[in-house]
Amino acid sequence: MVKIEAIIKPFKLEEVKDGLNEIGVQGMTITEIKGFGRQKGHKEIYRGAEYVVDFLPKIKIEIAAEADKAETIVQAIQDSARTGKIGDGKIFVLPLSECIRIRTGERGRDAL
């Protein structure tokens, strides 16, 4: 099993969700976050004063999946989240040692 974490631009969430639904992903967790990567934020002018916005709004998607489906999920996220511009985000694939469904006590793949 793996845990896939994707950091994407907020306006791409619906496209990514639709792309994941098309390949049969049934569950995901979405979190609104702030952060920056290589783009290191940007400057804005508000009422004549210049402000540096260090942390940009992003969306974090978390998906637990079977390892053999990871590449398909990663490709779906990549295809639907890409704009071709800096700040498109990152995808992390992490090993998941255990998954437990609280309601039934099921473990491993059965709990996914």
C-alpha cells in the first residue's frame, strides 16, 4: 500500500477530482494549505503599499491506495493539475505500512 500526497493549485481541484473519479479512485482527503516552493511567493500592492506574500494558497490531496494503482493515480493527478507554469505543485508517494478501518477493524487492503 502507498499514500499519495499531491500539492496543487486551488483552481485545479475540480479537474483533479474528476480525473481521479474517471480512474475509479473512491476516497481522498482534501486540505487547504499555504506554502511555497521555488516561486518563493510574490509581491502585491494594496492601497499603495507593497506587500510580500510568502505563503501561497494550495490544496493538499491525500489518497491511500494499493501499490499497483499508484502510477495510474499519479499520472491522473499530473495530467489534470498541470498548467505548465511555475507553482503547479508536487506529488509524493510514500509507503503505507498499515491501514485500519475504525468502524469494522478491517486491516490492510480490506480497509482501503
